[in-house]
Amino acid sequence: MSRSFAVFDIDGTLIRWQLYHAVAHKLGKAGLFAPGDFEAINHARMEWKNRRTNEGFHAYEELLVERFKATLPHINPKTYDRVIREVYEEYKDQIFTYTRDLVAKLKEEGYLLFAISGSPQEVIELLAAHHGFDAAIGGEFVRKGNVFTGEAKTPIFDKKAALEMLVQKFGATYQESYAVGDSASDAAMLEAVTHPIAFSPDQSLYNIAKAKGWPIVVERKNVVYEL
């Protein structure tokens, strides 16, 4: 008999920070970025934190991803794997109360639990296993032998397709299914399910959720608001 599922974005939805960013930050602090790159990333991060523009976070994120991808082919995979483990150990339990409790509730009710994220597959798999998920899809940085090729694959541009792969693999049903996400890249995934939840959404997803009448949940400090 087919089981219903619940699919969660991870960064900013289950985890209180961005794991991709955490990995890049640790590599940068270790001096593994090209000269000036880590400084440029930190400058963009402070521009966002100081709220100098409405697009500050996206500008910071785009720069981080660009410089990270350029740096990765020059990093020893063993060093990368060590950093992945450090990030996992640091952030594995830095999670939101609302989504933590929802994960536990739906797991108890027999739902399949899926995670789909643009953060590295290696850390997403560790995190998903730690929280009892059945399967996870993250971003893949292709390795050839003992080096990174520079090729990257990510589900963030089509999370609905990534979700469909998991649904087919597990023989799951969309009936009474859930999806939880925080950004516009999650919108198609949310639209595919019975119970979409926009959790602490960015402006784009907030606008979509309002237009479609989806539940909007915000967690701030120790308070959860349902809009």
C-alpha cells in the first residue's frame, strides 16, 4: 500500500542556517579560497546583515556560490570531507522547533520523510539520517579520482522533479502529502502536495503563498506564528 510523504527543504526550514554557507565559511577560514575571495564574501555578507539593499542576501549568496565553485577543484576531497563532518556536528541539532515537531509527528503517523536541498549531498545525507528521514537529495560536486572536477549538480532549479524521483522510488502517494519550504525555489514542490506550508518564507515565496492561500508559519525566537 502506498504511503503518504512529507518533504522538507533543509536550510532555513529545518536547520536555522544555511549548510552550504557554513561549509564555504569553514573552508574560507582555513585559507583555502583564492586571495581576496573570502574577504569579498564576508563583505557581501555584512552588506546583507546591515540591510543596505533589499537584495543583500541574494547578492551575498550568489557571490558565495560562485567563489565556492571556483575554489572547489583546488581543494583536497579529504579536507572537504573533514569540513563536512565538522559542519554536520556543529549544526545537526540547531533546528527550528516547529519543523522539528512536525517531522516527529508525521514520522509517528507513518509518513515517509524526504529532504531536498541545494546544500552538499554529503552533509544533507548525514543530517537526514540523524533526524530519521527516509531519503535525501542534495547538491552534488562531482569527483573524479581524488579531485573535484568543478562540475556541480543541484536540485534547487527543479525540486518538483527531484521530489517525483523520490515518490517513484518509494512508490509513495501524493494523497495527504506535505511539503515545507522557505524560498521561491520550493514553490513548485509545495504546489504538488495536499498540504503546502511556507515556513518563515522569503518575500517571493510569501507573495506566492498569499496568492494561493497556503498556510504561512513564522518562527521567531521561541514563538511560532501561523498567518
